[in-house]
Amino acid sequence: MADSRAVKSLRSSPHLKQSVTVAQIMRNVVFALIPVCAWSVYAFGFSVLLLLATTTLVCMLSEAMFCRISGRTSSLGDWSIVITGLLLGLTLPPGFPLWMAAVAAFVAVGLGKALFGGLGYNVMNPALVGRAFVQAAFPVAITTWSPPFLPGRFTELIPSTLTAPFMMPEPIDAWIDQKSIDAFSGATPLALQKFEQVSTPLTELLTGTVSGSAGETSAIIILLGGIYLAARRMMDWRLPVGVMLGAVIVSLPFWLLDAARYPDPLFVLLSGGLMLAAVFMVSDMVASPVTPLGVWVYALFIGMLTVVIRLFGGLTEGVMYAILLGNAISPLISLVTQPKVFGERNKS
Amino acid sequence: MSAIKKSNILKTGESTWSFHGGIKLPGHKDMSTGKPIARMPSSDRYVIPLNQHMGAEGEVLVSTGENVLKGQMLAGPHGLISAAVHSPVSGKVAEITQHRFPHPSGLAGTCIVIENDHKDEWVERNPIGEDYTTISSHELRNIVRDAGIVGLGGATFPAAVKQTEVGIETLILNGVECEPYITCDDMLMRERADGIIKGAKIIAHIIKAEQCIIAIEDNKPEAIEAITRAVSRDGSENITVQSVPTIYPSGGERQLIKIITGNEVPVNGLPADIHVLCHNVATSYTIYKAIFEAEPLISRIVTITGRGINSPRNLEVDIGTSIHDCIEHCGGYSNDARALIMGGPMMGLTLNTDELPVIKATNCLLVTAGIDISLPDSEIHMPCIRCGKCVDVCPANLLPQQLYWFAADKDYDRAVDYNLFDCIECGCCAYVCPSQIPLVQYYRFAKSNIWEQERERKKSDIARQRHENRLERLEKQKQEREARLKKKRDALSKNKSSRDKEMDKKKALIAEALARVNEKKSKQNTKAKNTENLTPEQQQKIKQADARRENMKKHENQ
């Protein structure tokens, strides 16, 4: 039959397919994260490079292991695990002991992702699950900060980085004092503001010349990464915008009431991990709602809760728990924000 | 239900309303618009399936060996939602048999095979022409019905059935043709605009619409120009041309109505509920042919296109012509031809052979080649990452991701709760899905399973009903029997009592009689003078006589 060539593929419609794939999206998120990582390495030195390499590699190895154990095909090819590794590394202090980082990475993949069935099934952001675990397990190490731009940061490591496995790190204050020209209080801008009402200049926050977690440095670089992803339609712009809006909604009235005691909204946005979280963690597709209204509810909830924890909680930083809580209620948000179906009439 | 506000209707050039979602697709329309519509030469043999439309199969009116004329009805509509089929040529009914034809099931159906005698003899025709305005809607509808006219946009719903004349204000002619590759409506509008306008006026007359809006996607400037010119030639004031943005699926009936009027057809409702009726431009042209030339639907324009075709173009093809012949007429398959699709790439049907007839629904024959169409090669898809892209593009405003979840889990109750049946299977969600999930296939699977369950439930419902009916019947019979028995018993007891009464009466009569007798006796006794006033001797004698009698009796007893 002359038509034998035309019989090769038989399937039901649609026969057209846009070529964007999950791996492509994830790869682009990694691209957007690379400048953030690069700037962090530049600011804090080789310790951060080792830290990011550790979290990423351990995440990848754990993922491969869990895939093998559960008999799933390896999901390393979809790049999502690289994002988890990088994000986890960016939420840790620059001098965080590498063995603890490895524990965090293993927990992130095991508890945060594999346990639920892998990509697409996790309830919470895996990186933050890992971060929350080490926050509880190693409360001192995770709040030991080192200042950026120390001389010799590319020739020697922060002493705590290479702490032997299962050992607690030595205090690094003496080492910092020896390196630093100015006296370093060891406090992040958020802690300074919260406990001493000392505000950090916004320019320092924007360019990331402050102490803090590896990734909560330059707001500008993070924003550029976000704009890149949004422009390529690989991130829902409503999520970061909603988080920032939520943060402003709660912080503005307090600042207006008592500007001396409460931080101004711009400081709230630029300090701590809020920007990194808003752009790269809240926008994690898997754990966020899918309904158009739900997206806004979710983002606003996280933004507002972050500020509430920061202002009234015992912690200086609240974005991690805000996101984890947001993840937890995300299915509920989806449930109560069902869109009106085409042609459905208002029940009246 | 509120009527469309007049201000809601947009005139030519104004911006339109929009519907949620939709996608921009590469058009590939130029491929087949380069040459004018050509007439496909007549074949020797035509295969006319009875079931080319939505609804019931037609009723065969001819028998094997019978001579038929061109335009003669071969099968009449059977039931309310059904359509007639006609012979495209004069000739002989070669056979009435099961033959495969383009259908999602891939199964065969009853087909009438006509052998062409190439005499091209028409059946007797009585065109109505311009006089249609003097004819009632009912009669015109019957003509449309008998001409076998169905919606030519693809759904093939019998046209006359939806031409209600109650409460319709606006007729929308759908010239959107939003699927990539297809250009049959585009070419029809370019070349036969006058007929389309006449058809629109006939439909408007049938349904008593106040105005007609012809909607054309803005990627067809030639068609818009041709139709606009035809409207001004015609001079009708209540016909407007509206260009609509090129976004798939703006040609979907409900989506188009939203674009034009700003109103949504209610769920489970019809366009008539919001005073609108929608017809495809090709349907309008066919209605014009039926009224002005008394020509039933025996041919249609088919786009034969795709990179797998050597010389893509539009053909006017008689219904029943072999698809293979049509493709050969367009230069045949190219060397890297891959898949044959009837319809567009988004909602079309793949065919596994071209030895099938062109039917009323065949708007396009698309042959893909090489990477012409990016069919995902792997059957394994990534897990859903809930990116929400499907939600953004769904024109029915559903949550495709949730529906997929429920369909994959076979949680059909919740799938229905999430309005699975409002899915129009346009394929937008699957098109954008980065995980390459065949979403529409999941929905179809779920839908057919739900239908199956529904059928099973109906069956068991019927069985249960039957059982209940039987029980009821038995109960009824029992009751009836009891009632009958009771009646009988009652009747019996009644009889008895009446007999008793009779007996009583009789007894009374007897008693009376006895009493009378006694009375008589006593009277007689009193009257028996010979025993009265007896002397003592006489009494003695009587006594003696009595004693003798006694003795005699005793004697006898001994």
C-alpha cells in the first residue's frame, strides 16, 4: 500500500507539543542561581565554594541512592536536585562545617523529597527541610556568622569549615578578629536591627556586603536572576511579588507607628533570606498551589508570616518557617480557591 | 437570564472580549493557501457512511443494484438528531456493506457504495432562491434537514436541530479556524463570500435573529476583506464582520461566543440560553446551496496539507471519495511522510490507512513529515511538577493538573467534582506541559471509564428496578389474590347471612304456620263439642277406651 509510510504513528490528539521540558526549566533555575553562588564565593571565599559543592554533591548522591533503593529511574537528569543542593548551601552560614552540611543535604533529599516519592510529590521544599533539620540539630553552628571580604579568603578556609565529622566546631571569633580590620560583632543585619536597633545601610544590603547566610547577600543579583526566570516564563512572577507585598503589608504599619523600634519595609525586603526565599524558594512549583487565586494567597501568607516571626518571634529570621508552613497549607489553599469554571454561574 | 446588551456587541475593528487561557500556535497556513480551491475529479466509486454526523445513523432508503441519481437521498434522518446522506453522483448502488471510515473507534460502519456511471444526472431539483423569505422557518428547517446539512466546523451536529427560533438575537458565523494548518474555511471565505453571506441571511431568517456577526481570526486578512466586500455588496446593515485575535482555541463555539458577546454559555446549557446561535461559515455556504440550488451536502472543501504532502492545497471533494485519491491528486506523500491526521494537529484524528472515504467531518487531511510535528517520542513522561502552566492556558478555566491527578488515581468522583466533563479536549494543557504528560488522553480515559461506570450503574439500576418491579408485581398479585379471596369470603359470608336470614324467615314462617296450626287446633279443640260437657259416664267410657288402647299398645310392643 502506498500509504505505508503514513501509518508509522498512531495516537490520539493533541499531536502538537511545545518543546519546553522540566529539565529545561530546572536548568534555567540553576543558571539563574549561578551568579548568586558566584557572588557568595567572591564575598566569603573558598569556604562557600566547598560548602556549595558539598551540599550539591551529597544531594545528588543521595538522590541517586534513593532512586536506586526505590527502583525509580534516576532523576538526576532533570536538574531539580542540583537546585536543591545549591539552595541548601546558600541558606547555610559561610563557615558551616562541611560534615553538617552533608547531613543537611542527606536529610533534605531523604526526608524532604525521596520519602514522598521524589520529584513532584514532595510536600515541602526539600532544601528548607534540610535547613530546618540542622537548625534544630546544630543551633550554634548555624548562627555562627563570618564577615564578608576578609583578606586571604581565597587562600585559607574559615576554620570551622573543616571540622572533623561528628565534632562541634571551635568558635571562630578569635580567627575573625585576627583577620578583620574593624571589630566584627558577629551579628547579621537582622540581629543588629532586632536586638540593638542598628540599621544597616540599604546599599550594603543591595550589594551584599554584609554578614549572613551564604546566599542572603546581594539583593540585586538575586532579583536579576528572578527577572531572567520570569521573562523566560520559567517562574511564576506572582509568587515573589506576593511575598514582598505581604512583607510590606505587615511591616509598613509598624514602621509608621514607631520608626525607631521597627524596621522600615525596604530593610525588611532586602535583609536576611527574604529575597533569596521569595525568588528561588517560594517559587518552587511543586510545593505551591496551582489555582490562580491560591498563588496570591500563598505568597501573601508567606510574606506576612515572615515579618510576623521576625518582629514578634524569638528568631531573627522567619522566612524558612514561613515557607515550610506555607508549603503545609498549600493543598488547603488550592482546595478553597477553586476557580470558577467557564460558564458556571454564581450561586445566587 | 439576561439578554446580551447591545453595547456588548462589537463592530468591525473594535477590540474583543477575551476568554481565559488559550495558546499561540505556529499557524503553517500559508502552506495550503497558495493555490485556489480545485475541484477533485470524480471517482468511479464512492463509499458513503451512514454515520457521518453526531446522532443516530440514517435509515437506508435504497437497495443494492438500484440506480440512483446525483443528489438523491440514500438514507433519511432517523430520529430527532440525525442527518440524511445523498449520492454525490449518478450511478448504481453497488453494495450496502460494513466499511471502515474515519471514526475515533477505528471500527467499520454501514456504508452505501455507489458506482459512478459518469452521466452526472441530477435528481429533480426545485430551488427556492430568493423566495425563501416567504417560507416559514419550519419548512426551511425541513429543507436543511433533508439536505443532510451538519456543522462543518468539525462537530458535525445536524444543523437544523439547533436552528431554534425562540429567543435568538444574534447569529454568529464562525470563520475563526484556529487550528494550525487548516485553511478550508479561509479559502471558502476568500472565494465564495457571497454564498456565505446569502446563507447567513437564510439562517438569520430561519432563527429570526436580529443581527449576524461573522467572526474571522486576524491572521486571515484576505478572508476578512473578501467577506467585508461581500457584506457591503449585499447591503445588509445587520451583518458585521469581526476580526478576533489569533489564539487557540478561539474557534471553539463557547470560546468564540465569549469573545464576541462577553457572555459565557452556561455549564450544561446551550448558546441559545444566552440568545446566540453559532454556525460555521462552511455550514452557511452549504445552506445557501441547499436553498438556492437545491443541492444537498454532497461535497465539501478539504485542506490537504502538511510537510508530508508534495503539493498541499484545498480541494472541493465529493463526500465518499477515497482519501488516498485526494492525496494522490495533491502529488502524493513526500518521502519523509510520517502520520496521517484527519483534522488539525490539536484535535485531529490519526488514521492508520488512507483507504477511507472523505466524510462530512473531513475539513483537513494533514500529513506530517519528519519533525514537522513534535510528537513526544517517549511514552514515559516526567512526574507533574505542579508548575501550573496548564491552569494558565485552560480555556474552560479548569485545573488540568488536579484532573490529571484524579484521573491517574482513578478517583473519578473527584474528577467529576473538579468538572472533568467541562473539558473540551482542546489539548492546550498537554501542549504546554513541561513534563510531557499526555493529559488529554488521561481525561479521555477517565471520561470513558466514567461513562462505562455510568452504563454499568444504569444497567444495575435497571436490574434492580426490574427486581423491585417484580417484587412489587408479586406483592400486587398477592394482594389482588387476597383481595379476591376476601371478596369471595365476604360474598360467602354475606350469602350465609342472607341464607340465615332466609332461614330465619322460613323458620319464622314455619313458626307462624305452627302457631297458626296450634291456634287452629286449639280453636278446633274448643270447637270439638263432642268432648265438651261430657257426662261422668261418657268420661268413664273414654277412660276405659284409653286404657284398652294402652293395653293393646303394650300388647303389640310385647
